[in-house]
Amino acid sequence: MTTSRRLTLVWVVLLALTFGSFAVGIEQGARFADVAAIAIIAIALVKVRLIGLHFMDVRDAPIALRAVFEGYVLVVFVALVALDLVVRP
């Protein structure tokens, strides 16, 4: 697969994820607000990972840099979910 084709495919996936997170946000009721918030955070971090790996070329970086990036994404996810669960009334 050529670089141009791969990046176009990733861009389409990013668009789909954007619309998906929007749909989750407007369709959630008060009963499922926690689940919807966590789903939106997860979708956002999948998008961060796709952008980092494909548009910033972290996928071709040395393994140490890639591990730091993957760890960063995981730590941010855990921190945001924890904050959401603690702060939500």
C-alpha cells in the first residue's frame, strides 16, 4: 500500500471516528452519561494514536520513542477516565 493511500485511509477512519463520537455524544441519555463520556474519551485517544502513528511517523520511530508515545496515550486515557468518574456528580 502506498503512503498516500494509507494516509487517505487513515483520514477516512478519523472522519468516521469523529462522526461516531458526535453520535455517541448526542444520543446518550442521563442514564448512560458515564459510559458515553468514557466512549468519547476512548475514541479521542484512538484518534490521537492514529495521528501519531501515521501522520507523525511514530510507527517508524525507534522502539523506545514508540513505547513512550503508547505509554503517554495510555496514561492520558486512565487519567481522563479517572477524572471523569471522580468529578461527575
